[in-house]
Amino acid sequence: MFMRLIGAIVSALLAYSTVTNGQVKPIEISYVDYKGSGVVVSAQNNSFCPYTVVINFDLLNMEPSAKLPVRKVVVPAKKKTVLVRLTPIPGQRYNYKYEYHYYVGNVDDTKPNTDFAYSLPFEEGKEYTVMQGNNGLFSHVNKQALDFSMPENSVVCAARAGVVVEVKQDSNSGCPDASCKDLGNYIVIYHEDGSFATYYHFRQNGSKVQPGQQVAQGEPIGFSGNTGWSSAPHLHFEVDVPGEADKTSIPVKFAVAGQTLSDLQKGTSYKR
């Protein structure tokens, strides 16, 4: 008689997710047991961008179809992917336990297009000053990110085309220290090269977009504010590549007045 024991230990390292009130997990693991002939283990991606899944098993008298742990399996957005097949050794008692981790994006093979020229993240004809640049001492230490001084309710535009993967817009609070970091409203957009752009400090209910929506470069996505870790109304913009431990911000180029600029300077105003 065949016997099986199923257990799961789950952990996740997430930079972005589409969990809403804890009801939807970005990645769900499922299995189908073919009554002694084998078990197929799959991952369902409930997000709007790829995730990397790493799964390992404790097996008794079962053979996996791939070397364990099965690592770096990128699950395409909104698709179910077979991770591994487990085949029992005939005539033997068998069981299995599994443990899995998941990470946003493709943590192994994201190659950002470093030559892409981003638009300034605001309306055409508008001009704003950089109040904190890359590696700024206030909140950008060791980070490639830009803060544009911007009155509340200014229109924020997508600096690059992509798909919206996360929106937070419920906060109406902010303060000039790190204790308010989690209170900032933001929009995250996934790009075709695997990178993510994050736009921070929107006003409450200031988003014009929703998860799953495709946006074009230059398209309005929301209204600026002063929520979260903020000393004055502004827009924070950064581009990241995913990783297992954490996301990593990267420098980007901007199309400005017919030129391509690689490092916007603090105290300088730029017009789109």
C-alpha cells in the first residue's frame, strides 16, 4: 500500500506584490497526485509580473524529474507552470515534504537596458527641480534615485511604458523621518527588460491606474503628494532590478531637451 505525507513550509522575500488585505498570494503551489503513478507540483502566479520560485523536497522513495532544489524557475505572469514531477519507486512506501521561496521578477537573468532614455516623470511642458539626487544624504544613501520638488496634485507621468503591478493610495500621512517610510503612497510599473520603476509620495487616492493596466511612456498615472518619509511635497522616482535578498536601484538616462542625460543634478531644474 502506498502512503504519502504532504507538508509545506513557505517563506517569501518580496519587493513588490499584489496581495490585497492578505487575501491573494502572489504565488500559490498546487499538486496533482496520480494515484501512485506520480505527483505533479505546479506554481500559479497571481501577479502581473514574473516571479522566481525556488522549491526543495524531502523525499522518501520518490524520484524528482529535476535536480533538487529546483531553482530559479521564472513563472510567467498570470500563468501556471509545472515545477517538478515526483515519481514513486514501485512497490515502496513513499512520502514527501516541500519548502519553497519566491522572489519578485527574474532574479537570475534580468538585464536592464542601460541605454534606454526615460522621459521625465511629469507632464510635457512642466519644469521641476531635483531636490535630492542619486546617493543623496537625506534618504538616498547608496541608492540611485531622484526626488523632484513638486507641488501637491501635480500630474505624474510614466517615465517608461510597462504594466502596473502594485498601487498603494490609502495613506494621508507623512513626516520628515524614516518612521513614516511605510506611509508613502506609490505606484510600481514593470518594464519589458525586467526592471521596475517605483513612483513615491502620491496624494491619498491619487492613482489614475490599477494593477494589470498597461501604460505608455508619458501617460499620466497619478497626482503627486507629500505622504510617507517626506520633508516637502515631491515625487521620488527610482528604477530597480530584482534580487533574492533585495531589489537594487540602478542609474538611468533621461531624454531632456534633445539630449540624453545620465545624472540629473541636485538643485537643477529640468523641463520636459
